Amino acid sequence: MGVLVDEGLKVFHHPIGLNDVSIVLLSIASAAAYGMAAVLQHQAAVREPPELSVRAGLLIRLARRPLWLVGNALDGVGYLFQFLALRQGSLPLVEPLLVLSLVFALPAGAWLDHRRIHAPDIASTALIVAGLALFLGVARPGPGHPHASAVAWTVLSVVIVVACGLAVLGARHGSPRRAAVLLGAGSGMAFGYVAALTERTGHLLDFGILHALSSWEPYAMVIGAAGALLLTQSAFHAGALRFSLPTLTVFQPLVAVVIGLALFGEHVASSGLAPLGEVLGLAMVTSGVFALTGSSVIAAVGPAAP
């Protein structure tokens, strides 16, 4: 009985060790690459004709732009770091840290647009960092079992596809601001789903490449990533970065964490005042994200929405 209690404590009160430090560093490196990639990709995508939104032709035209290709290369670097982090860690630990991509997008946007970063921007950044520290410090995310039943995967896949489809349909009617927000939300949901498939694929590789290639998850991951990329570029293409980037930034970790908790049996602390601290931390992060996207630096990246 004592052994079982000890094992339970290891799961629900996950201690911080050197492995967690490496996961955090990999996640931060991923966020840095993603943040700089977003600014470069938006600079290229926003210049394309509006009728190309959510069409494969948009990606074909963007592939001719060096700025977009550099951004895509940074995306690849970011994904590699994210993949390595998810091979070792859980979705509730890795994905919230990717919110820092917005923090890294700020200096990148300032540099490209020759603008200064002001005190409110620094305050918003501090709020995001403090919120993440509070959430992770209180939640102490623990590992689970990165697999789920075929029924669970099927239901999840249908929900994600339908939600993204509704976002696309909603984006076709209304202002550029509405389109950027809805497509950003769809992109975030798709990338949250892809993150779960990435974690699963990483663990499949523990049994060898042939074993991973004989499973459906790597192929679903590639297809999902392609769809998420199209949604992201369409969101950037729709309007100003301050409308698309915050919804993408918030939706991705939320969807990924829910999948980790519901499907993979991953854990966050749930006793005492822990849930209150977790909610407060996430609220601080969300407030900081939306405050930061009101920055004159982020607002200047792309045309002003009507």
C-alpha cells in the first residue's frame, strides 16, 4: 500500500528535475523560433490577393517569397524543438510555454518595422511570464500515457475538423478582423491537435522507425500540420497580426492541454488551492497576450483592420 501511495504522489505531485529543465529550455527555444517565424510569414502573406484565403494557391504563391521561406524554415526549427520537448514531457508542460512565441514576436516586429518597444509592452510581457510561472509552479504537470483508444481519436478528430470548418465558413462572411480572429482560432485548434499527434508519434519512435511508420498517427500528424499551416497563413493573410496571433496563441495550448488531460491521462495538481492558482495563472497569461497584441509594434505589422 505504501508503494502505491508513493507512486500516486509521483504522478499527481510531479517533482521538478533536470529532465523538466531541459523540456522547458526546448519549449522556450521552440517558442522563440515560432515567434520570429510568425512575423516573417505575416509580412509575406498579408501582401497576397484576398481571394486566395484558405486556398492552396496561397501557399504556392507564398513559396516564391524569400521572406516566407525563411519564416517557414524557422517554423521547422521550432517544430523540431517542440517535438524533442514532447518526447520527454507532457502537453500541459510544453504547450503553455509556447505562448512565449508572442513575446519573441515583439522584438522581431520592432526590428522589422524600426519601432521602439515601450513600457506597456514590457509590462504585458512580464504579466505573461508571471502567469506562466504561476500556472506551471502550481500545476506541476505530470506525465501520463500518450495513447488513446481508436474511438477517442475518432471523436477528437471529428470535433477538430468540424470546429475548423466552422471557423473557415465564418471567416468567409464579415470583416477582415472577424476573418483573422476566426482563422487564428481554427489554426490554434488544429495545432493543438497536431501537438497531441506529435507527442504520440515521438513515443512511437521509442519502438523504432518502422514501428512508427506502420502506425496511422505520423501520417495524420503530417496532414494535420499541412491544414494548420494553411489556416495560419490564411489568418495572417486576412488582416493585422494583432487579431490573428492572440487567438492562435491562446487556442493552441488550451486545446493541447485539454487533450493531454482527457485522452493521455496527463495530470495537473487538483487539490487545495491549486485549481485557483492555475486559473489565475492562465487568466494572467491570456490578459497579457491580448494586451501585448495591442502594442504599437504588433499593430504595425500588417494593415490596419477596418
